Amino acid sequence: MKDECLKKTFPIVVTSKEQQEQENFPKHCLPKVVMLPSYPTSGNEIAKQLFALHTGLSYGAVIPKEGNLIYDWGGRNKFFTPFKNVCLANLKIPTRNEAALMKTHGDATQFASLAHIQNNTAPSYIIRLVRNPGDNLIRNLVRWSTENRDNNKLSKEQFMKKAKRTCNGILSTKHGTGLKWTQFHNSWMEASRRIPTVILHYEDMTSLSRVKDEFHSVLNFIGEKSRFAVNYTAAVREPEYVQGTLFRDACGIDKARSLHEITKEVTRDMGYSFDYEEGVWS
């Protein structure tokens, strides 16, 4: 059985037209699909990197496209990471009950009618990667206005200058990213009622004092083992700012309170609290 599974490649595209091919794929060779949904700039690169370093397993992405569900492994032996001193070469593509970690920035409702819900590639677990809305939205919008999409190359003054321009767009009641952020997380909150789900906070994942315990807890939840020792100092970069304060510092305390009103139901579910007097999340 083991040799048979090692020769198999998990189907890259799952569609209704390929149902016969899917049915012929040995069921005992299928990995556990573990979804990693996150709003952009919530740390999915760090989460995937830590997963690979712990398990030695490759990771991928799930993309809804033209009625298909595309599992994209992005190459087996070469992975780009945020840090030059971390090597993720020669990772194993998961098979037979191993965890296939699949990133997505897609709304959970995009997956509801796709073929994987109807066959054996339905997700076994969800790891909801979350970040407080103030930091998340500010960092994401500044990132996409920055060359090479890298906030870390900006000075504090450069970052705050760009951040101040994002405030009104985040709070817009028609097309604001605050509303989009809330809708995204609401969809996965609803999905968690059907699929076993664990929440992984960006703030814990980027804290050298907390990341080890938090990530081991996540691995235990999805039934995966930590096979290798991880150098967290090499893999994790702690932020130089106080997490939860960026929106207040860029946009002011009143606008921070307005963002809290838009996002409070979701942030409560995530386990965040908002200090109304200070205008910060923790």
C-alpha cells in the first residue's frame, strides 16, 4: 500500500468532467486537505514556512477558477521564503493521510459549489489565519502600493505617510476594505460550523515567546507530527511596532473606533479585544 501511494500524484485539478479520473484515484492514498484561508498580509507565508519546517511536507494553494478547483503545488523542490537563511528544499508532496496544507485568499462561499465538496478531496480541517483588523488592513494596503510589495523596506516615516492615505478607503461604507475584510472572515466563520477549525493568530505566530506552543497546538489539532527541530529565531521576524496600534497611529483614535464598529462581531469570534479608550486591538 505504501509503495502504491508513493507513485501517485494528488490530482492537480478536480472538476466534474474529471469525476471518473478522481474515482479511480486510490482513496487510501489521498492526503488530508487542510485549508489555510487568510486575508492578504495575515502571514500565510510564515505559516506555510513553519508548517514545512516542522513536517518536511510541501504546501500549495487552492484557486477557484472557471468552475474548477485547482490545487497548485508551485514546484516541489524550490520554495521562496521571506528569509534568506531558511531553506525549504526537497519537501515531500503529502500522501495517504498526511496533511496537504492549501493556502487560499478566496471567500469560503467560492468553494461551496465546486466538485471537491462532492468527492473525497473535501477539506478535513481549516486553519483560520487571522490578524487584528487595524494592522492587517493598513499593512496590506501599504504593501500593495510599495515597490516589491515589501513593507519592511520602508522607513517608519515612509510607512506612516502611505498609511495615512488608506484611512478613508478602509472605512468606506460602500466599497471599503473594512467591509471586505469582515465579509471574508464571516464566510470562513460559517464554514467552521461544518469543518473542524482552529484559529492561528498572526500575533502569536510572530512572537518568539509564543510561536512554538501555538504552532505545536495547531499541528496536534490537524493530526500532524512535528518531525524536525525548528530554529524559530531564523524563521520568525518579530514586528518592530506594537501590534494592534497601527490604525490608530495612522488614522486617529476616532477612526480606529469606527473600524472597530465595522469589524467587532468578527474580531470577537477571533478572540481579539478592543480598548475603546486607547483605540487599539489586543
